[in-house]
Amino acid sequence: MTDQAVAATGSRRFFGRQRELKALRADIERTGLDTLTGRKAPRSRVLLVAGKPGSGRTALAEELAAAVADRYPDGTFRVRLTEPGGEPVPTGRAAQELLAALGVAEPPGAAEDELAELVRGAFAGRRAVLILDDAVDAEQADPLIPDEPGTLVIGVAGGPLTGIPDVRPCTLGGLDPKSAIELLTSFTGSVRVTVDPQAAETLVEECGGLPAAVVLAGGWLSTHPKASVADLAKRLHGPGGDPLTRAFLLAHEALPATAARILRFLALAPLGRADAHTASALAGCSVSAAATTLADFEALGLVSAGEDGQYEVRAHLVPLLRAQLEERDRPAEVQLARARMLERTVRLLQSCRAVTEPEGSPARRKLAGLPRALRFPNAAAGAAWLDSRRPVLLASARLAVADGEFDTLARRLIASLVRALAAHRGAEAAAPELYGLHRLVLDVAERRGLHRERAAALLNLADLDARTGRTKEALLRYRSALDAGRAANDPYATVRAMESVGGSYQELGDWQRAGDWYGRALAQRLARDERADQARLYARLGAVQTYAGRYGEALRNWRAAAAGYRRLSDLPGYARALSEAARVQEYAGRPEESLRTCEEAVEWARRAQDVRLQAALRLRLADTLDRLGDPAAARLHRAGAERLLETEPSAYEIRTGSGKD
């Protein structure tokens, strides 16, 4: 066997693999096919570490990255291309994770090839290391390889990535006995190994030299201090199954029944990651008991500890856990555990959002009634939790609809995640995640023929398109939402889509179509006696008719809007509608009427205590008075506007004055 090694669990040191490390480092400098002619390589150098799960392939890639870190000062970036259960990660999702790590803004709704191009562009000029972990094939990995010779790409896969040129795999087998025994000793201590070195060699041979199997064997010995190394070697000996499976089954059988059940249920955790809350919900035990059990699993080499209290099930164990789950646990129990986990996620998301609400609000009162373990002390803690759990939470949403259904729990989970993201990050910053969540709902709704959910998802996606300037795409989605709303006999979605179609045409400068669609929406609002919406639509009609130069119609609609706002006792709305009516009168060549209407608007803005609106209206009055030949009165109004603005507190003062935390 060759000189090999693996990184053990937690903070354990890396063992051996010096020959492979030396060969990989030499491969970095090797002249590639593109440079034989003297031309600079157009792409990043790609190295490949190949081996079956449990061979230590990822550990070797990470050790190599650490060893050459001084040559790549812009950092090391890593993305997994296979889910713990073996499902390939779509290239678009992998690109999204890399863009987030690189700090590059992601356009909401961007296509997969656009996202991959952004990743390649983000590495331009960087001297960095990119680890593409557990790649399925070349087609999946190739779009993410930067066109940057200064970046080093380390691929990790089960075999050759045929299709990526100039790549020679470094293929891993089992550990050599010396390195494997060193790894075993890091768990057991030296005494039990030195008293029977022959048994230690036999044990690592029974493990097939696989680092993952040796880790499990070492974990078993660490919890059985009276057992000898020879005892364990005899237990592992047998023809059934591969070494990793035999070592796993031994470790599983050695656990207390409750702990073994928790371990099996971890196979249900999104992305194979679980914190104490997740494990507690899956197993139906207390959070403190789950936290202790997870720490024990980490010591046994069954999970690896991450940041913020999260643990990750080792990917090579997930298929084995799923097999045990299917064999030992009833489907109803598994389904209940999954539901408990998703329900716990919903409650944490609701708590995360509620902590952003003002003290004394209904959401904060409801938050106070939750168990202490489900509460966040302040908004900053909620935001930190949301940010650190973002990939897991998005995976939870995918898991909730994985069976193609859209049950009540799935609806609540996605709705809670949307609200929490918008509350903490704002709709604009969270737009890429929101887009993906609404797209998830749309896919399920289209497969299941759920017209109401389809209409809602299309409206949400169109709103995101509209906010990011993709007006034509938004228009198409709004019209599709209108069809879905009609199919669902959903009056809210139907009239909302009508108004939004009008807004899209307004944004495109098509005043005629905008007015037509606003009129259709207004007719629906009038029939349903929805007065606030009626006033808003009269105002929108007045705006597009003003742009179109149809001042008579515009004035009638602005007056109707003003009357609607007054009936609703919406004084700022009433004042603004009057001010827009005054603008139309001025455009129509009726300055005296405009002056009287504007003066009335100023008075109502004063009654509404809207200082900024008063100031804006007085400036408009000043312009009108100038045109009417009364500069002295115009100066008085300008001075009055300046005094009003001087008394208005700055945005900073408003923020700091209202902060109570």
C-alpha cells in the first residue's frame, strides 16, 4: 500500500497522505496541454481526488487547500455537488451558494447558465482555491470552473471526470497500516494498541483501510474501555457486507436504543445537518437531551461539528442510516418525525419574524407565550440564526414539497420562511431566496393543478420581476396569474392581477392599455364595495390619463380619488389627491383653479400633520404664483417650505429616536 492519510473527526490532526499530497502539488506546476505551445492557460488548473465514499477524499482535498493557502491569498471556497442522500445538486443551486460565499449579488430569477457565468466572472483576477466536492460528472462540474488561471480547482469525485481536459485523477484506496493505526490511536490512546500491535493491524485490515471505517472502530473502542482491540477485530470479521457497513452496524448496535433511534432519524435532516432543535423534534425528546446526544455522536465519529451548534451527518453514513430507518422504524413513525421537525422549523421561523415587531404588538405578545427554547432574545439574534441556517431552511422548504403535495404544513413553512426573510433582510435583499421559494410553490401548483396557489405564486414572482426592472417578464406572469385566478374563481387574485397588468403597461409607457386595465380592476372593486382600493385605482387612472394628456378625464378621476380618501378619513391621501388635481388644472391652462385647489391641499396636509407634504405643496404653490405674476407671495411660500423642512427630523434622528432595544 502507498503512504496515505485522512483527517479525523473534529479537531483531530491529519494523518499521512504525504505521497499523494506531493503528487498533487507537483501537478499544480505541471505544464498543461494549453501551455505546451507557450500560450497562457485559459482556465483554472483542475486537480482531481477520486475515491469511494469513506476513503478520505474530501479530507485530502481540504488538506491540500490548506497546504497551498499561502499561494492563494484570496481564500478557499467549497461547494458540495451531491446531497448527503446521493441526489445531485443542480448546478444553479451550487452557483447560488458560491455567489453567496463570494459576496456577489445574485439577480433574482437568474437562469442556471447565467448564475454559472456569474461564478466564473467572480473568480476573475482572484488567486483562490475552489473545492468542488463530490461531483457527479463533468457536465455538473464544468460550468463552475473559472476562466482564471490564478485560481486552483480541486475536484472530488468517485472516479474520473471524463470531459474536463488535462485532468489526471489522484485515486485513493485504503490507508496503509501505519497511518490507519495512528488514526485508530487518536481515539483509543496508545496503551491498548501497544499491548497488542498485531491485533491493531488485524483490525485496520478488517476495516479495509477505509478511514471512515477506522474512525467508527476507534469511536466504538473509546466507549468500551474494557474491550480489547482483538475483541473488536473478531466482531468485525465476517463475509457479510463491506468494511464500512460492518463498522457502522457495530457502532449502531452499540448505542442505547434511544440514541440509536435519534441517529437513524438524523437521515431525515435537511442537507444532513441538525442542531439540537432539529434532533429534539425528530426524536421527540428534550432539546438538552438532543444536544448531549449530538455531542456524543461527534465524539464517536458519526457526525462532524460545525458552527452555531449545527452538526453534519457524515455523507457516507446517510445511505446506511436510511437503510436502517426503513428496516427498523414504521413508516408512520418516520412520517410523524418529519412532521415534528418541519413544525419546529415553522415555530422557530415565526419566532424569528416576531422578534422584529415592536414591543407590545400581537406578534410579540404571542412570542412571549412560547417556550424559552423557541424564543430569540432580540432581532440581531434572530437575524444571525436565519443567516446561519439559510441553506438548511431552504432545503426544508424543498423537503416539505418533495412528495409533490402542498399540504398545510408545507404552506405554513414556506409562508413563514418568506416572511422571516423579508422581515430581516428586506424584500429586495432577500429577492433571490424569495424567488426560489415562490418558484417552488409554482412548480407544485402546476403539477397538481392547484389554480389558487398557482395564481398566488405567479403574482409573487411577477412582483419580484417588476421590482428588478424585468417589466415584460412581469407582465407575462401577471396575465398568467389572471388566468389562474379566474380558473380558481378567486376574486382577490383576479382583480390584483388586473391592476398589476395595468401597472406593467404604465411602466412600459402604454397609457391606453394601462388605463383600460385599471378601469377593469376598478369595476371589480366597485362591485365588491372595496373603498380603499377604489380610491387607489381612481388615483392610478388619474395618473395615466395625466401622462396621456387627457386632462378632463384625469381631473375627474383625481377628484373621485380625493372624495374616496375623504370618506375613508385618509387625510394625507385626500391632500395628495387634491395636489395632483391642482397639477392637472395647471397643465390644462387653468392656473387660478390650480392655485385654489393647491391652497386647499396645503390646508388638508396641515390637518394631517404631514410636514413633508405641506412643504412640497407650498413649493408647488410658489411655482404657480410665479407664473401668475406674484413673486412676493411665491417667496413667502418658499420660505415657509424651508422652515417646515428645517423642523423635520433627519432620517437618522427618526431611527435612533424610535429604537428601544
